[in-house]
Amino acid sequence: MRNLCLLLIVIVLLAACTKSTIKKYGCDELPLSGSICIPNIFTPNDDGINDVLYVRQSPGLPQIDTMVFRILDGTGAILFYSSDPAVGWDGSYNGKKKSGVYTIEIEATLVGGQIVEYSGTVTCMTKNPNEYVVDDCANCRFDNQFNGNGGFDSGLPTGEPNGVCP
Ligand SMILES: [Ca+2]
């Protein structure tokens, strides 16, 4: 009986320790779609899958004339800036990548004059995906799920290994 109690205590402690390393992250809201699209999750871990956060454009919709694309941290500091859709954020700031939820700000003028302003969030997962629990995977859209037609299709494969919103 004593051994059983010890075993139970060890199991509980192990479970507690394991749990403490799991971090919860967003996808609280659906990503921007339309003429300008941007995913709400990316995984800059250098595996070649959803590693860079790009502003995406659909060929059949009005294209970007001018754009300001910013990433901010929780304090409002600007971590990344781009005015070129071909230049995306690789998750790094001062040479380091840190998982978390960051703020996206986009201000763009489309060819034809329409103005798009967007403020939202992106979940950045830099390490082993098994470390994380995403709050609402049903809302997560990866770059691989961009459908080229004004949005993201949750039915398209993420390309991510099991553990990240499979
Ligand atoms: Ca990746």
C-alpha cells in the first residue's frame, strides 16, 4: 500500500511537471480574408512548413498598391515592419525567435483606391509543436491553407506534423 501511495505521488508530480511546460496559445479569432489575407498561426522552426508569415493576395482580386505591415509585441513595440508582400516575418526579433501571440497591423491601399485596415493577432510557435496546446484549433489557419481565392480553407492540409492542429 505504501509503495502504491508513493507511486501515485510520483505520477501526480510527473503530471504536474509535464503540465507546467505546456503553454496555451491563441487562434482566438479567424484570420483576415478578402483581397488581403494573412494567417493567424505560423511555425518558424526551420522545417520549411509555414515558417514565414506573409501577407497573401489573390490573383483575381484587387492587388496591393501600397502597404504597411507591422508586428507588435504585448508592450506595443514594433518587432517587424514590411512594405513588400514578398517580405514576410520569420518570427525573429533581434536575432531571436520567441513563441507567443503577437499583434498584426496592416494598412494597405489597393489598386483602384480601396483602403484595408486590419488589426488582429497571430500565434507564433517556434519549438516542438507537442509542447503546445492551441486554445481553438478550429479557428487556426496556416499559410499552407491559403486557397488563392480570397481566404483560407480549413479543409486544406496544414502540412504540420501531428500535434499542431492536425
Ligand atoms: Ca514550420
